Amino acid sequence: MNLKSQVIRNIATLAALPLALAAGPAGAQGGPAGLALAQQENCMSCHSVTHTLMGPALHEIALRYAAKPDAQAYLAHRIVEGSSGVWGNVPMPANTQLNAVQAAALANWILTLK
């Protein structure tokens, strides 16, 4: 089974993943678990929480997608599969080293940053 199929199959499981897993005890403004995972997986090489670097600020991503009912699943999919043309000319590479739970945790944490 390829990674895309695995992510799609686990959407229901990912939707049930508690927000607390990603936000950590410090809450939305810097949950240590989410930030630590983002740093460990090199997300912060291209993104910042509040400033645009090579990629958009994570705060801006949260603002754009927070109202979407499928925001967590959408972002988790984009984190794993990558994307291009959504935020400009610089593509986001696929992060195939992440499993579905890690991608969901990152997506949940990002959504707390609005």
C-alpha cells in the first residue's frame, strides 16, 4: 500500500486525534509537543510561526484553513504529499518520512496557531 492510500485510509482515525496531542500543555501559543515535532522534522527550516520565510508563516496557514471542516485532514495530507502553487511559486516538498499520526499532530498544532 502506498503512502497516499494509507493517509486516505486513516482519515477517520486522524480526525479523532485529540488536539491536545499536538498542542501540548502550554496550549495554542507554542505547544511544546507540536513545536518540537516541527523542529525535529525540519518544518522550521522553511516555516516560522509568525513570519514568512521560504514558506508561509504557520499562523497564516492556520488563519486560512481554520474555518474549513476538513482542515486537519487537508493539512495532514499536504504535509505528507507536498504541494505547489498554493502559496506562491515555491513548492512544498513531500514529507514521506512522517507517518499519518505525526502529520495529523503537526496539522492540529498548526491549526491552534490562529
